[in-house]
Amino acid sequence: MRAADAADSSGSTDTLNLGAMIQPITEENILDQPEFYNWGSSIVKGEDGRYHLFYAQMTKELGFYSWMTDGLISRAVADHPAGPYKYVETVLQGRGQPYWDAHTAHNPRITKFGGKYYLYYISTNPNGNVFDDEEMILARRLYSTEGMSDKERKAKRAEAEVFRKQFQENQRIGVAVADDVTGPWQRLDHPIVVPEGPIRMMTCNPAVVERPDGGYLMFVRGIQANVEKFTRSAAIALSDDPIGPWEIQDKAAVADLNSEDPAVWYDEKRQRYYAIYHAFGYMGLITSTDGLNWERAKHYKVLEKTLYKADGSKVEAARLERPFVYVEDGVPRVLTLAVRERSGHSYSVFVPLDREGNGDLSLEGYSLAWHDEFDGDELDLDNWFYRDGIDRARTFLSRDFVKLNEGALELHCGIKPVDLGPDNPHRRHNHGKTYEDDGVYELTAAGVITDWRFSDGYYETRSFIIDAEKWHPAYWLERAHADDNNSLLQFAYRSEIDIFETELQFSTKQSIRLHDWVTNGEHRKIPKGMTRSSDQRGRWVVWGMKLTRDDAEFFEDGKRVAYVEIPDDFVRDPRNMILSCVTLKNPKKGGIQRFDYVRYYAPDAVRESLQKEFELLMVETSLIDKKFVDGYDDRASGGAYQKATGAEPGDHVRYKIYVADPGTYQLNLKTFMPKVNQGAWTVAIDGRRQAEFKAGTEMLALGSHHFEKPGYYEVKFTCARSTPEGAALYLDRLDLIK
């Protein structure tokens, strides 16, 4: 497959969404041995067709922190890469003095190159020193501080770190080689990588991959050079041979983040490298096309420190580390992890990854037209307003609970009551209803709404579900209006489309459907029932919808989960996109609902047409409620037009049009107007005034305009004069003639 075949609409091949592939685990996906602390692991498929796991262990007798002094590397086997694994043997341990790997064998990475198996590991020799039993107790952190004062505990730790530091600062990377996955293993008498260039003090946590152009690449973790603070940093080393010699490159792979435990692979389909590391709170994905220059992947955040089980329970990890991605036939199959619970218990986990391939979703014929990746420090108020106000007389929504953090939008939801008092302007009710209340609200929540409205196209967000039951996170489309303070004024209640809407007591059921309130005066739901989804807890999930005039297709992680035929009488006004989290129940705790991005892809046929039908374009207006809606008439282009009524001077309607071929165009405006004069309007292109015209003109030459480069341009209509009834404007289409 060519890289172009794996590219998104922007041409980038960085399309891997590892977080969306994560599946719930079962007991078969856990390797837990009572006598040991099990830790990081890696997988290789043997000649016997079975999967061989090489994993780190520390005995319970010597303690968890003996990984640095007395670690073991063991092998287990399974018939499936996600387990269940069964212990077979201990493969490596420290060889004792005078070897460079006298103490410990830890953090294994197993690979197969050219018919041989290479087991990379870390070990240490504390400057050739031999410590007595008491000193080793200190180095292993097995000493007790019970009954000590704070000062005494601090002194004891300092004493212990004198010994432990000698092990730490002499960590190095080695390799053992075998012709068969079962051994025997031949070790080298020297480490293969020493600290230099962008890292100092140590080399540890190796991850090796074969380069597509020949040779080998290794991620090496050390301490960031030329920085006094102890900051972990990952460097890149290159070699022509899996054993070496290895040359560390001058530029660090990861220098701006305290992270470790990288695992690396080359994605042939996308023609780029990927690496995953843990950043002490979450797993992050980075990528590179040459292996030397790395950046955060588009789907950067993969996983936080919670794993969900298929039975609905969850693993709350105090430490979640040592990620490794097992790739088979070019597809990531398993994410291996090391878990340490708050109790101190630790084990190895093998998270199944759903096979990728984007399921039923194809974006052929669609191009990215609008998006927000939430990469800034504050919400972009040129594109959004807040869902401030009261929801169903019990939840207070406020911009104060909206945060941008590490490339994600966070909606903070809480259970602490809020007393707004009787005259607070934020007591406006979202749903346009009046409730009797005393200004005290039991819950707090948040939401944001796009300024722009959208029509046919493909919609997508990536969501990490709130870790608390009975909340109601959602991504939906509905007409909404903002006030002058960037707060929600009201919903229009004409029609709504739910792309996902979760009742978290049913984490595998979604309200994915259409609503309207104008047909026969009733609230209509299409379909009436809920849609079954996978369990989305504890992982990032991509939700999407492809909308046309006739139907809507809904997608979870690229797989179609629902299809709805749109009735002829369904209201098709362009709608705002809304991200929110409220509740309809009584949650016992609060939490954070996260959105990684939101995107809208326009149909290429609409985007590139030189006849711009207004009802199909992105639109924003100051007119509220029924003053700006779609109208329908067979004489209009496409049978529909956009109708503005009751406008006052200064009111506006603005659109985004796409110009693919730069140059000078004649602009002709076709309106669909009653003959009566109802005011006057000006039209401007990207701020440049083109013309002023009277309402009632059905075909108007707006003059010429030069478009300098391909891209989106703003067309803005502003009310210049109105009548007592307000100005009207019925917009059909804008023709561009070159």
C-alpha cells in the first residue's frame, strides 16, 4: 500500500488512532504470580506459532524496588498474543561481579531480526562495589521507618540512596542473542550503548526497530544533558547491526516532557514510525517519518491510568507503565502494560486492540473544512460560545468549568451545590422553560457550542468518557443562539441530531438518533430505541456521522453502528455543534468529560462547486429563533433557500465559501424574494465591501473579486436599512464566474 492510500483528507498519513482500538480486558489478559511483582513485557511470535512473552519480575521477598538490584527476566507462552500466558522459565538475571550486568536483568524488549532473536535488557554494576546484607537492604528500600520521626525518616532515606544511587547511575543497555526463542542465550561482556549527546548518567529502557532503508533504530532513555534538574529524556541511536556499534544522535526524540519507557515500531502502511511512552499520568503517542525528528501524533493521548474490564469493573492503577505494542502483519494487536495498584500489588496486562481499517467509514469525496484541536490554553471564542445557564432546574452550567488541558477540552462536572441567589443573570434556563426554584442547584456541569452552523457533511469528535456514573455526555447538532456575552441564549427546538449521547448507567447504549419538535407539534425520535455501542469507558472513542439530505450514517471508531433515513418533513436547518455533559439522574461523584478534537468535513461536490447554494454552506448569524431558517420552494436551487426576516440595521448573516482555483471571478447573487421591498443589505467578501442592494432584487451582479489562493473566504451580508417589520433576505445561491 502506498502512503497516500493511508492518508487523511489533509494528505497526512498520521492517521493511527491507537486509543480508539483499546478493548476491555478479562482475567485471561493478566499475568499475576503470587510470589512475584510482575512488570513490563514484550511479545514475539516463535517458529512454533505460539506467542512468547518476555517479562520483568521481582521477588516478593526482596521487594518491588529490587528491580534495580535483583530483577529477573522470565518467559511465558500463549496461543493468543493477548493471553492467557503461562510461565515457562527464568531467562536472565544478574551475573554477579565482575560482569557489567552484575546486578539485575530488567525491562526486556524481545525482537527478531534476520532469523535470530535479540533480547534487549538493562542491568547495572555499582562501580564494582560489593555491598553487605545491611547495605543491600538499604539499596532495595526494604528498611522500615516505623516509629521514626520525620527527620529520622528523611535521614534514613538519604542513607539508603547513597547505595541505591550507585546502581541507578550505572544502568546500561545490553543484548542477549539466540537462534531459537527458547535459547540458549548468548550475552555480551559489555553494554552496547553508553550515555552521550543529549542524554547523560545512564542508558536504559531500550526499544529497537529495523529501519525501512536498512539498519536499525533504538530509543534510549537517559537523563537530559545540560539540565541540572533530574529530567528523563529519550534519545535515538542508529546502527547497521542489531548488536551495534550504536551511535546516539545529537537531537533528542523527547526532551520537553518527563517521560520514559518508549516502545517503537515502523508502520509500513502509513510509511512512518510510531512510538508510545508513559508520561506519569497517561500514555502518549509520537510519530516520525525519518526516525530522527519526532512530534506528537494527531491522536496523541492513548490511555490514562484506568483500565476497564469486560465485566464492567475497572483497574485503578497507581502506576501504569512500560507500554509495548505487539504488531502482527502490520496491524497493532496488543498493548502490553505494567500495573501497580495502590495496594502495592503489581502484574502484567495485555490489552487487546481491535483490528483497525476504519471499518465501514470512507471519507472519499469529503474534505476537512472546519476543526478545533483544542491545542491552546483557552477556548477560541471566535469559534465557540459557552453553554452557561441552568439545565432542568437542578444543574448549573458555567464557563468556569470549561478547561483546555494538554490538547483536550475538559468539561468539569461536580456534585457540590451552588447558590446563585434570586437575581443572578446566569439563572437563565437552557431549555427555554421557566422553573420554580430558589437559585440553589445541586450539580455543576459545562458545555460549549460552535458559533458556526453546518449542513450536509461528515462530523467527528474523539471523546474520553467521564469516569463517573449517571452523567450524560453528548456530541450533538442543534440550532442554538448566543447572547452578547458568549453565553447560550436559547436552543431553537426545531430539530436535533445526536451523534453520541450516553446515559452512563448504560455504558454500552447510546442515544444516536434524530429529534424534532415541529412535526404535528410532538417530540419525535427517529429511531425510538437506543443504539448498542462497545463499552467506551477508560479509552478514547471516535464518534462520527455522515449526513446527507436523505439519510444519516453513524460511526463508532470507524464502524457503522446506526443508519437513519431522514423523513421528508424533517427540519433541515444548518445546526451548531454542541459538546456538553449534564445529568438526568443523581450521580454520586463528579468527574471530567474530555474531547480531543471536533471536525467537520464538507462534501467536495458542495465545496468545489462554483454555484454556492447557501443552505449547504457553513453559516453564522446574529438573527435568533425563527428570524433565520431554511425555506423550501421548488423554484429555488436544490429546492431550498435561507430566509432572514425581522432584521435590524447591523444584523448579519455570514458564510464560508471555498475557492479551489485562484483568480478573478464575477459574482452573481441569486435571491428568492417577495417583490415587496423590505430593507437594504450590504455584502462583503473577506471584509471588502462588494455592493449594497435592496431586498426584493432577485438577481444581482456584485462585481468582481480576486481570490489570491485556494481556501475558504467569508461572505458577509449586513442589514443596512430596515422597515418597521424588519428587513428580509431570502438567499438562494452565489455564482462564481471566472
